[in-house]
Amino acid sequence: MSSPIGEEAFKAPPTTGRRNGFRQWSIRRKVMLGAICSIITIGLVVGLGVGLTQGGSSSDDYGSDLGSDNSTAFSNSTTQYGHCTNGCSFWKPANGTSWQIVLPYALNDTSPDVQVFDIDLFMNNASAVNSLHAENRKVICYFSAGSFENWRPDAGNFSTSDYGKPLDGWPGEWWLNTNLTSVRNIMLARLDLAVTKGCDGVDPDNVDAYDNDNGLGLTQIDAISYLDFLASAAHNRSLSIGLKNGGAILPHVIEKMQWSVNEQCVQYSECDLFRPFITAGKPVFHIEYPNSAPHVSTTQKNNVCNNTSAEGFSTLLKDMDLDDWYEACAIT
């Protein structure tokens, strides 16, 4: 059972000033159904009911300022946000699963000998996913769950009231108010798109707005609520889901996550935060970004790959664009 989710659970300082996905913000941009999920969700509801008087906008539909009437939205999430009536099965990768991630364009190189590809939901079609399945690969589909990107094909479904401050240094992108029903409905449509394309799981980015100047007052409690919503909706569509970064909230969401996608935990000496995934038998898909990439010396690679704090992680060296280039560490 997840720990109670009162404000007192967050006295420790959060991880600060870093990244959220496949481009750099703070440094980077763009982290069991049936009875088990119900028990986990009920535990979350109980925690959310204790002292939720801070964070979120007064206009939020799911914000932490809402009263007890909001508990129904969470306790019914396993039936409200999906299509299964008798429980769903979904992919659960094991520790040591090998992977590659390519996000700036449609996948054009499937030669890496890996078990999993993490690719952009919108830029890749069902044929690409089917081709990977034919090679016995699994497919994780990436989308930004916490930011509005004005170049996405569904951008017209958002309104200006759905988002707050822009992402510093990234024109065309703003933090989303993830408590709003309007935003969550768009994410449900994205999960449906992932099902239509045949994705095995989803990689929802930018779920740690609490660690950035989001302009919406979003807190760790809001992030936990949102990940509960996304996980329930994904699982009810037979999709796996992972936590992108978000080490500060990991203890409260790990039970509903099938893996972690972590960026730069070696660089920031944070890998111990994500060790609970390994302990639980779940992979940590880990990326480090050497400054000289794609030109990486043996010494640079060894400094990452031989770092004992990331032992057991599925570690890649990538450049900041997350294009085709990669170097993989041996998984120990």
C-alpha cells in the first residue's frame, strides 16, 4: 500500500533544477487491476482526504483543494477511465530489459538489438509498431502528459485556460493544469490512440510540474493524483505505464508503475531514489547525456557504465536530441 499522502509526507526537499523528459527544461524536457488496483486507489483516496487544503487552482476539477465529494472520481477510476469490465492484463517488463529511445522523428532504424523501443506516439504509425512486434519487440509510446505543445495534431483540443506558464527556453510549450477534466479527457484520447496504434505501454512525460515554475500552483499531491488517473486509465486499456523522473513522488506511485524512465541520476547522484523499482523487479530505463555526445570516449562511457549506483539499470548514453545515436551499458 502506498504511504499516506498528506503534506507532511513532503517535508524533504524535492529534487531540484533539472529535467523533465526528452528536451532540457530545468535541464531536460522533454515520470493488478481489479481488486488490487481498487485497494491501491482507496489507499490513495484516504491519503488525499487528509488535509488536502493546499495546491491547485480554485477552478480545478481534480485539484487538491477539492472536498470529499471528489473521492468518487478516484475510487471509481478503474471503471471510469477505461474499457475493461473484468480486469485487464498488461505488459510487465522485467529488470534488465534492453531498450532504445528515439523521439524527434519517426523511427527509421530498428537495427539495435534491443527488446524495447520508446518512440513518439504521434510521429509513428501503427505499421511501425506492427513491424516491431513482428520482430518480437515491445513498444512504449511517448507523449507529453504535463505540457501543451502547440505543434501536436490535437493542439486544437486545448484552450488557453488549460495551461499556465511557458516552459522556459522552449517556444510553443506551456505547463498544463493537469487537474482539469478538459486536460484529462485529452489524455484519455491519447491513450485511446496508443491502443489504436498497438502500443504496449506509454511514457507520459512532464508529470513533475511541482519541481518547476509552472504558474498553476501544482504540487506533488497534484502529480500523484494525476499519475493515479493516468495509471488507472492506461491499465484499463491493457497498457503499461512508467514514471518519468519524479523521484520525489516515487514512493507514492511505484505500485501502479511498471517501470521508471530516468534521466541523469548518475550525473546528479540520485540513482538510489530509483532503486525501489529494481527491488520490485521492475526496470529502470536510464539515460545519461555526455556533453561530448555523440563523440564519447571510453573513459566517459566507463564513468557511467561502471557507476555502482546504477547497477542493474538499463542504461543508455544519448545525445540531448534523443535521436538514433546511442551507446548501451552492459546490464549487470
